[in-house]
Amino acid sequence: MPAVANRGSRRRTISEINMVPFIDVMLVLLIIFMVTAPLITTGMVDLPSVGKSKQRPEHVVEVIIGADENLRLRLDGKDANERATLATIAKRVRDAQAGNATTPVVISADKAVKYEAVVNVMDKLQRAGVQRVGLSVKSGG
């Protein structure tokens, strides 16, 4: 029931909000969050690291994806200027491997290339049975 103030002959109700229950609830929530915050574990993501090979393999097939998403093949570090398309890249790589399915294939892409193009090439090669497919990375800063 609202309080009534008597001032002379007029009666007027006093409107006020009782803040004590609100403060009690806020303090209880603060304590709950302070106790549970250290118990929450953050998700850990294990990212792959880049290692250095002791020696470069003799026979390496490199698929180069240019900034315009054109595909080229490079054999053993010598630029063969063989152009390829996504449809023919698997056959060209298998021919370059010369029957040895364990010959490593390295995909080098320009930094402006969409990640989707790199994954499409990798998927195409793996579906064709190429066993060792890797990505070329730039070392250093």
C-alpha cells in the first residue's frame, strides 16, 4: 500500500521504488559470476606448425596457382610453363609423377588467390589418388 503524506488538507501518494531487493539480486549475481568465471575453460586450438625438411626430394611436382587463378606445373624446380585447368590438373600431375604415386606434389599459390581455389586443386589431386600433397609456405616475416 503506498504511503500517504498529510500536508494540510490535501492527500498525496508518495511514489518511490524500493531499491534494496534490486541491489541484493545484483550482488548475488556478481558473486556467482566471480566464482564461476575462473572455472570456465577456454577452447584451445592446436594449429599446425611448419617444419623444415632436411633435404629437398629429388623429384617434386609443383602446382602454381597465379593471381588470376591460372594453373601451371613446375617439375623439379624447372619452370615447364605447362598450363593446366582444374579439369586436367590431376592427369597432368599423374603424368609428371611418372607412375610413382609417392612423388610429392607442392601447391604454391599467390597470396591474392582465394583459399577456395587452393582447396579445389588439393581436393582434385587427392581424389585422383595423389598421396603426398602439401602447401608451399613463405618462411620468414
